[in-house]
Amino acid sequence: MSLPPLAALSAPLQSSADRALAAFRTTLAQIPGVPAAELDNWPDEQQADFARVSGASDFVAEQAARDPSMLLALAASGELERSFATGELRAQLASLLDDCPDEDELARRLRRYRNRQQVRIIWRDLTRQADLAETCNDLSDLADASIDLAYQWLYGRHCVQFGTPIGRRSGQPQHLVVLGMGKLGAHELNLSSDIDLIFGYPEGGETEGAKRALDNQEFFTRLGQRLIKALDVITVDGFVFRVDMRLRPYGSSGPLVFSFNALEQYYQDQGRDWERYAMIKARVVAGDQVAGGQLLQMLRPFVYRRYLDFSAVEALRSMKQLIQQEVRRKGMTENVKLGSGGIREVEFIAQAFQLIHGGRDLSLQQRPLLKVLDTLEGQGYLPPPVVAELKEGYEFLRYTEHALQAIADRQTQMLPDGELDRSRVAFIMGFDDWMAFHERLTYWRGRIDWHFRQVIADPDEEEGGDGETCIGGEWLPLWEEALDEESACRQLAEAGFVEPAAAWRRLTDLRTGPQVRAMQRLGRERLDAFIPRLLNMTVEHANPDLVLERVLPLVERVARRSAYLVLLTENPGALQRLIQLCAASPWIAEQITRFPLLLDELLNEGRLYRPPLAPELAAELRERLTRIPEDDLEQQMEALRHFKLAHGLRVAASEIAGTLPLMKVSDYLTWLAEAILDQVLALSWRQTVARYGTPRRADGSLCDPDFIIVGYGKVGGLEFGHGSDLDLVFIHDGDPQAETDGAKPIDGAQFFTRLGQRIIHLLTTQTTSGALYEVDMRLRPSGASGLLVSSLGAFQRYQESEAWTWEHQALVRARVLVGSPRVAAAFEQVRLAVLGRERDLPTLRTEVSEMRAKMRSTLGTRETAAGTAENAFSATASFDLKQDAGGIVDIEFMVQYAALAWSRQHPELVRYTDNIRILDGLEQAGLLAGDEVRLLQEAYKAYRSAAHRQALQKQPGVVGGDQFQAERHGVMRIWRELGLS
């Protein structure tokens, strides 16, 4: 688009300009040696420009009043009226920093120069002397120069202090490579952008030339921290750029810097779709440009696949859906970047083609968006009218974004609420009033959204049409009380309701209830549009009474948050899936009613019924946490809980739909717990280290983290279920006596105890989204009376000399879930040694049998003597799937007995922790016949499958005594044959 026209200053803006001029004059009068006439000597055009700019931008007005000499110097230099030549901005800043004596002065000079350039850039933007391209270019040049010159200044002094980093392989001095991501990478920085950076260095090694050599990783980590401080910290002079490092591998929980090999390995093994998307715009903005070019070449295969990658569309669609969920959650529909028809949608259109075709069409391997759009037209991917419309709409949105940010130098893309700021935005954009501007903005957002849907949106979202408003129209009179009760019940009965009076009563209770009565007009309109659709779809179900009973509590719950009603109204597929799932499981119905955010999961059927594998789960959670500020614990806890709830729903839905068999259900729920524990440990470690410093190992080196979380029971045995507790044990291998290296040092034992407490706090605290998991720590050494966290040595001594047989049984199912690989390997050695010790088999049989007898007497069905009485198999009796004779625990005890009895001769028996594979091992070792192994395995899976079904129906794990008779008799027979009583 052409530059927005110049509009006349309105009266309120003229008043703002007058106040700014008065403040400017007042401060100017207080500066010795600066004649006030200097301002009066400005040409009329320049004085008019000052009125325009200061009336629209509080930031420029404040800078003028705060540092009038700076603005006078700018005006005198002529820089307000001309574009900068290539390299001119960098040369100015380099000259300014040339004799900089220390880091404090470096920070001051950087910030003051940034303020001067920000005033100049906003001035030229608002007076229409610079177009969008120049504004973005100047801002990006300013960022590049600030980052690189600050880095170069700091690097020399860092080398004096710590030595020069030398590559172990090449023997050459090493430099940091700073990658700029996002808009900085594409040279499209906006007026108040964060800068997204990733730090890398070519190779490992050590520093040379200092008293004590530093590892290259530590050298560049410290240097990176100093660079961030030079740019990001707010001082009396403001800041240079806000620095965001969360796009690096592993996000906030990962190292600050990575070697090139580590970066390549990460993106090759664990890189996610969103990281491909982000890496499209990566550019070397500071440090070693040559090495940086090599790094980008190494990463290119990750971004651009050699084949046509149409999966990118689905990935971008999923990302957009995540953004839309965030927009809904945070009420950001008026966001010109993230909202519908916003800047991000244009970016997604371009990047969809880049990710799909860029591996084969090298012309698409470029960063600037407008150039990519030109290429899409030139190469025939999009018709010229579409590209023209996308470019014009995008430029209008970017000018709008700059207008929003020019007001107060604040990072925002939200349209303002206040009249003054609305007037300013309309004025900057060349409109006489807000209404005219907003009408044009709405037009462009509508056009962009339409084009986005043609390229990205799921075809299912296009269902419906003009006739959709009539769906369920026959139910509208009933809902609006146009029918009397008798007529309403007749209609319900004719539609298939078995108890029409109860259904009518439920609908009446909803309509007259306090939640609906308190709804605003718009919300009530949405409810009135939704209920007929709900009833129309409900009567298509085999049991409409059950559907209504389970879905209406959800409707009542979300009545005041009617965006959810719109979601279900406009996505009939999601509504249908809601009805199916709620009818199939009261547990699912209750979960969605308690946590309506789960409705978002119903939008994508393919995603709902195809849960990701373990690596994808872990990467998705890291991605979510990457978007959250490191110090925002509340958001982190909510993100963890929402992640667990969402994936718990997906696995339950898949189980009901039959797309996930029992063993995979348990695997998935176990992987989910492990992914969450991994992030909880990382968060807890970071928070505890920030408070007390890092603990030390026995040799004095720092722990990293030398801590593991061991899972017992169901999570250890890969048999996790819906609602299972976490049986955990915490173990460390630090020096319990050595103090941490922080400002508030504590000994290692205290540190790891507080780390354990922090982990439990994050897992068990109740928030609006509930708790993550209930945690049971009673299997730790000495149980509830023992230390919360044991050292590895103490754990080994306890297992070897103090543990009971039942504790060794529990150890059969113990495995490391997350934590230090070194300590995990050491734990496994201890576990294998303890389980493989020589045992007296008669004594072992007695102790296992006695423990099982105690459990049966306290936990089994009393009326059938825990399944051993004569009436245990009658239809009127109950069979506890877990605790009664012939049930789950009997099989578990037999497996544990066999592992303890024979693993000394057959160590492969305890290689795995799940019962199915241990039973396989018993057959392979010739210790159990194949028929018996299969009987136990099939019975075990059948019991667990039944228990899962009962859980989804919110029923206890108890069935009729006449069920599973053959399995129970078989299990009890093998129990006796093993010599157990």
C-alpha cells in the first residue's frame, strides 16, 4: 500500500502537542548555555512536525522533555529529514562506543543512543518521511548494531578476564554466534519488538591465557549473560532491547549456549514443527558471521525437507489453533497480530508454502515476508490478485502495529480502549476518526482471514452455510417456552426420550437457573442459538436421556463464558464428539464440565483420537512452557495442568473409540507423567538453584543436577491408569555436607530436601485446574519416617541391610523416570545387585505369602474372604479385580516372587519393570510354561482393561463374582504351584 495520508490534528491531540511543547520549553530553559531561541529558529514545517509527533506519541514528548538537547541535536543534524545510508547507523554507534571505559558506561551509551534513534524513527514514521520498509530496516539495523557492537566490546574484556576460548579440534580462537529469530531475523523489526536470540559456538575446548582455564561452554554462557544484561536490563536510561531466549533448544530449562554439534543434534533428533517455522527467519546478527553461515547451512535440512512436505499445512494449522486457543483464553480478539485476520495469518500463509515447497524450490528459502509473497506470485503458487491483497492488508496491519507502539514505546498489538489513544491511532493512520479507521481495519482483517482459510484452515471448518442457522429450529419453541409442558414432553417423547418429563425438567432448570438468568444479552443469544443444535444432535444418539443428563451441567458451567457455546455452535463436529464422549463416559463428562478449556481438544478429530508418542509429548510440553516468562510460576503451573488434562482427555477418548488398546493407554499415560515430571524437575531445580546456588559433588564440582526421580508401582511398571497416584522416590548423588555456591548457601542435604519439597509442591498444589498428581512417597527408605531425599549411598545401604522383602518386591517395578543419566545408571546397578542377591526360597515364599495374606484380609472383599470362600464365584457376590484371590495383585506378587527367586541365575528377568515383559522372560528362561505365561498375561490384561472401563464409568474396580471365573481359577492354580499360600 502507499503511505498512509497525513490527517489533521484533532483538538485533543493538539492539546497533547501543546503540553509537550510547553514541557520541552520548560526543560530547555533549565539547561545552561542552550538558548531557547534555538527551538524558535526551527522552520515552520519542522515545528508542525513536532506538533504531529508529540501529539500522537507520549514517548517522543517524554524524551523531548527529559533530554531536550538530544532532540535539538537531532534536528540540527538533519537526520530527521533524511534516510540513513547503509552502515551509517552502525558507524555512529561504533564511534560512540570507541572509548567506552566500563560496562556501566556501555549500558548508558547504548540506551541513550537507542532513545535518540527511536525518537528519530518514530518522527520519520509519523511524518510519513519513511515508509514501512525503511522503518523496519532502521529498527533492525539498530538491533544488529547494538547486539554486535556490545558483543565485540564485551568479548575483548571477557578474554582478558578468563582467557581466549580455543577450539579443541581446530585449535582456533572461538567466537559466539548470535542468531536473530522472528522479525529480527527477517529484518522486519517493529517499533517496540523483543529480540528473539539463540546463542551458539563452533566447538568445545578451553580458554587459554588466564590463570584458570574455563570450558568454552562456561565462557560463552557467562559472556551471553553479560550481553543480555547490556541490552535488556532497565536502567534510568531505559533499555536497549528486551531479549527473549526462549526459542533456544529446551527453552528456558535448556543451557543458554550450545555448541554447533549440540544444536545440530537437537534439531535432528527433537526439533518440532514450530521450531522449523521459527528457523525459517533465523539470521546471524552478531558474532562470527562466517561460522554462523556454516551453522545455518547445517540446520537447513531441518527446516527445508527435500520432498514436498504437505504435513507442514497441518502443523501450521495446529499452531494457529494453539494461538487461537490462547487468544480466546486471554481475550485478545482485538489483537492485530494474533487475532483473526491478523499479521500472523499472513505469515502462516507464506510459511506454509515455504515449508511445503522450500526444500525443492530454493527461491522460497528467504526471510522477508513481502519478498516471499512476490516469489509466490512469480512462481505461480498464488494468483497476482491474491498476493496484491495480502501485501496491502499486511502493510496496513504493520502500519497499525507501529501506530499502536509509537504512542508509548510499548510492545502491544492490542487495539486501545481509551478515546485519546483511539484518536491517536486513527490520526497516525490518516483517518479522521476511529470509526473510519476501524471499518477499514475490519475489512482488511476479513480479507486476510478469508485467504488464510483457503490455504491453511481445516476443510471441516467450512461445514455449514446459509442454512446452518435453521439447524434444530424445531426445538426453538420448546426452549423459548412457546410450548406448554404437555406439548413439550410429547415432542421429546416423539424424538426418542424415554423419560421426557425428566428431560423437560432439566431444560427448564437450566433456563430458569441463576447462571442463565445472570447472562448478558450477547451470551443469552448464543445460548439460544446453541440449545436447539444440541437437542437436534442429542436425539440422533441412541440414549438421548443420558446425553442430556451429562451435557447440560457443562452448558450451565460455561453459560457465563459463552465463547465456548460459540465454539460448539460453529463446530458441529466438536459438538458431536462432545456428545459421544459424554454418553460413553461420565468421567469424561465430569472432566470437561470441571475444566471447560478441554473443549478446545474436541476441535480436531484426528488429533483427539491420535495421541502423540513420548518424544512428541515431551517436545510439545517444552514448546508450551517456552512461551511463558521464566518467573511466572502461576502460568507455568497452569500450563502443566492444562497439558495433563488435555492429553488425559485424548487418551480416554482414544480408549473409548478403540484407537488405543489397553497396553498403549498405560504407555501413553506413563509417558505423559514422565514428560510432566521432566519439566517439573527442571522448574524446581532452576528455582531452588536461584535461591540457594548449585550443590556440589564429592569432588567439589557442581551438580547438574545429580538427582533422579524413581517411579515405583504403576508408573514404574508402565501400567499407569486414569487417576493413578505417583509412587516416587527421590535420590541424589551430591555431597550432603558441602555448601551450595549461592548467596544464601545451604548444605547439600538441605538443598536436595528442598528440591524434593519443591517438586511435590508443583505436583500436588491445587489450582483452578486442579492438581497434577497425588504423590505417595512412602516407598522411600524407612517409609514416612525416612528422609524425603536419600543419597545414592544411603539408598544402597538401606536396600542391602535394612529393607524388608516387600520393599524388594516393590524394587522389581522401580525405574528412573527423569533426572541425571549418570545417577540413573548408578541406581540401576544398585537395583540389579539388590534384586539378584542369593535368597532362601522357602523363606522368600513364606514372606511373600504372608504379605499377600495381610493385604487380602484388609483390602479384599470381606463377604467372600477376599475371593477364597465358596460363594466367591456366585453372581450375587463381588469380585475385586485388584485385591481378591486370582486377581491383579496375585499376578503381580507371583511375578515379583519369581524375579526375586531367580534373577540371580537369570538377570534378564529384572531388565524390565512391567509384568508382561517379566513374564515373557520367565518363559524364555524355562521357568514357567508358555501356556501358563499366556494365561497370566491374558488374565492380567483382561483385569486391567475391565478396571480401566470401570474408571471411565466412575465405578470402583469391582465386578460380579460370576465374571472371569476361568482366569481366576487359573491364576490361583499357578499361585499354588509356585508354592505360595
